[in-house]
Amino acid sequence: MRNFLKVFFLLFMITLIILFTNVKSQELLVEDHPTITIQKANTLKNLSDIPY
């Protein structure tokens, strides 16, 4: 059981680090290319407009 918790904690930390680095790289991209953010916002809007 303890080994399972260790593995789970490690995976959790790795995923957190990956998410954090992705957010950081996206922020850098946003500064360089504002059009990318506009495209992202438009796609998000289009996705939210789709009736389920």
C-alpha cells in the first residue's frame, strides 16, 4: 500500500510540473504571437457555441 502511495505521489508531482511548464511556455507564446491567443479564444467560443 505504501508503495502505491509513493508511485501515486510521484505521478501527481510529475503531472503538476508538466502542467506548470506548459502554462509557462504558453504565456511566452502569448507575448510573441497575440494572434495565437485570439485563435484560441475563437476556437473556445466556437466550442462553447456548439449545442449539446
